Amino acid sequence: MMRIAVACAKRLVGTASFETQVPAIRVLPRFYHERVVDHYDNPRNVGSFDKNDPTIGTGLVGAPACGDVMKLQIKVDEKTGKIIDARFKTFGCGSAIASSSVATEWVKGKQMEEVLTIKNTEIAKHLSLPPVKLHCSMLAEDAIKAAVKDYEAKRASATASTTATGEKSATA
């Protein structure tokens, strides 16, 4: 009985010999799906465009709960309305970065109306995100919508100023 008490005391104090084995606590690692790891390790389309360019739409969104911030930009061919390029910058976890990367890949080559149909559930399913990370795919969907809205607002503003300038010239 005394031997057991001494061995326990040595373990508590940290002076137990190597011969005394302390039961190991097994910690199971958390694994991300291989697509998340791939997009995190090799993110596609990282960077940014000039936000003042009239062919660029910028969406900036954030999640106050976790601190993730995502900027997604689209470059639109004004003649066809097709998204010809996309870039992102994300400050956040691996799932947020992967969601941004996937979103930029998915919007390229598509019409503006078509990208508005991309849903966060599709991104989450593609990346196999766990429920606790679904907000990352929601940010990506919101960033796409915000970028399209920004582009359309720029286009409407440019059209309005062109129309107003044309009317002044005609009446002068």
C-alpha cells in the first residue's frame, strides 16, 4: 500500500522514474476533408483587382461570431455579361479559405444570373464541411451576391452618368 502511495506522489510531483508508466491520454485528431486541405494548401485565385475598375465587382463580407472576413472580386466582360476572372482574399480559418477558393473557381466562365444560383449548401457539400463550419460557405455565397450587386451598381451608375452627359450635350 505504501508503494502505491509513493508512486502516486512521485507522479503528482513529476519525479516518477521512467519505469513508472503513466496512463496515456489519447487525443483523436480532427481531420478536414481532402478538398478543404487542397484548397487551403493550394488556394486558387488569391489576390485582388482594382476596385475602381468599372468591370470589377467587389463583395466584402464578415462573420462577427468567428472573425472571418472574405473579399471576393469578379471581373465581368461587359459585352457578354460573363464573369471572366475572379479573385479573393480571406482572413479566416481553413474552411473559410477553402470556401473562397471554391467560389472563385465556380463563378469563372458563368453568366451573372447563373452565379446567383450558387448556394452555400453546394459549397459545403463539395468540401464536406461539418455543421460547425457551415458559416464559412454562407460567407462565400454572400460574397458572390455582394460582388454581383456591386458590379450592377457600378454599371447602373455609369449608365446614368452617360445618359445625363448625353442629354446635356444635346441641349447645349
